[in-house]
Amino acid sequence: MIDRLQAVEDRYERLNELLSDPEIVNNPKKLREYSKEQSSIQETVTVYREYKEIRQQYQDAKAMLEEKLDAEMREMVKEEINELEEKMEELEAKLKILLLPKDPNDDKNVIMEIRGAAGGEEAALFAGNLYRMYTRYAEMQGWKTEVIEASPTGLGGYKEIIFMINGQGAYSKLKFENGAHRVQRVPETESGGRIHTSTATVAVLPEAEEVEVEIHEKDIRVDTFASSGPGGQSVNTTMSAVRLTHIPTGIVVSCQDEKSQIKNKEKAMKVLRARIYDKFQQEAQAEYDQNRKLAVGTGDRSERIRTYNYPQNRVTDHRIGLTIQKLDQIMEGKLDEIIEALILEDQSNKLQNAGE
């Protein structure tokens, strides 16, 4: 492990030199590439340097025990050694996690798609509740959200809503939200007071950069049409809505949120690029069954991952057996407890696999 950590630190120092090189500074692509790489290993290097410093203090303290010391001083040195040993163990555990292979998408922005599934109008209302929950969570993280496409229902829900979350590390925290979310409650549309079960599906896609997904103009069919739904005077009067069809994959994306056709096309392209990138990733992942077993809910989107029980104020994540009696807080965006538990489980699985 020490050899690997030293190699990471050496690379960090080399990147420092490269980022000061005028040739690199004047090359935006290389500058961005090296800056991103340095940022990705900075925490590892910081913790490793702290570890080296603590280890040196530990070795110095052990050496002191070889000297002639009075009883009181000897006791103080032994106490210091115990404290340093504990600190070293903590840092070693942290470094093992930092050395785990990183998901290359972790630092990316997210395109999230929420759709009402089983349950009709109640499923659409729940999709709206989930959208509000995730936007509240994003606000708490200091991230920005932007609606790309929405199909609202008369009662305030959504048949479908697609939105972007811009923020450092957004994908790393939200990628485990992929899947079917189930709600158990008395619907607003139910007069008899009976509890219904409905579902909504959530898809979390990392935003793909142009260099990662090459889309040729000849492979895209562009259709324009008049917007429908909320939007002011321009609705149904201008051909501002855009539908993009990627012919090789059959993926279709439409956007009518903006009054400008150009802006709608730009937004639709972001979603199209993300969906194509996701399709390639899903296909590659299918080839590695072991990776799929290690993942905590980033695979099959039809998998029921979580239940939200309103009468009992309870949320249960079925993948890790976690139950929390704080549904009211969670629906306000306080998702940290669930997200941290999922990340920890994923890290534990990877550490276990690394040790096999």
C-alpha cells in the first residue's frame, strides 16, 4: 500500500510541475485534464502526508523508550505511542478507501429522470414529491437545478420530469437513487381512507461531455413542433419545441421548456448525450457480472430499491436493510443518512472484494 501511495504522491508533484509549465498553461485541453487529475488525487496525497508525519512521530516515540527515562516520562511516552497507533489505524483505513478504484463519473453533474409508474395519478403525485425531495437536497448541497422537460398533471404531479443537477460530486452521491421507489399512503384522490401502493422510477445519468460521446449530425433527426402546457403566450404559437432522434440507437429526446428553439435543442442534446453514454455504460456493465454484484443499486432500474410508508413515517432501503423513522424529514431533502449508508456499503463491498 505504501508503494502505491508514494506513486500517487510522486504523480501529484509531477502534475504540480506540469501545471506551471507555460506550454501546458497555454493548452486549455491539457490544463483542464491535468487540473482534473490533480484534484482527483489531492485528498489521497493530503491524508498520506499526514500519515507519514504521524508514523514518524510514532517511530521517534518508540526510539525514546530505548533511552533512560524516569517512570513518569516513560508512562507519558507509552500513552503517546498508544494515541499515535490509534491515529495511524484511522488513517490507514481512510487510505485504503481512497485507494479504491474511483468511478470516473463521480465528479460529474447529473441528469435525473423521474416518472410516475404504477398507480396512475397517485404515482404522478409521488413523482412530484420525489422531484421536490431531490431539489431540496440539491439546495442543501449548494448545487443548482434546472428543469429540462416536464409533463405535469392536473393535480400537481408529473407523468415525467427531467432535470439537471449541477454540482461537484453530484453523481457520486445520487447514483444509488436509480430504481423503483414505492410509496404507501392514503392518496388525495381516495375518499375511503384506504392505503394505496404506487411507484415512481428514478434514473440518474452522469452528464456526458462531447469528447466522451461522439454524435454525428447525420445520425440525428431533428423535429420541431409547437409547445404545449404552461409557458405563456408563445405556447402553441411558435415551433420552439424540439425532438431529437438518434437513429443508430433509437433514443428519442424532446424539450419544450424554453421559448427558444435553440435553447431547447441545447438542453435536448445534453439529455441525448447522457442517455447514449448511459446505454454504452449499461452494455459494458452487463459484461462484468462481478461488478454488477458489487454495485449498490446502479444496475437494473426496475429493481424496487426503497419504500416510503407515510402512515408510519418510515423509509426503508431494501438493498441495505436500512429503516429510518424520519419520512417527514427525508421528503424535505434530508437524505444524508441514507446516502452515506449506501456509500459506506458500496465501499465495504469493494474493500472486501479487494481483499479476496
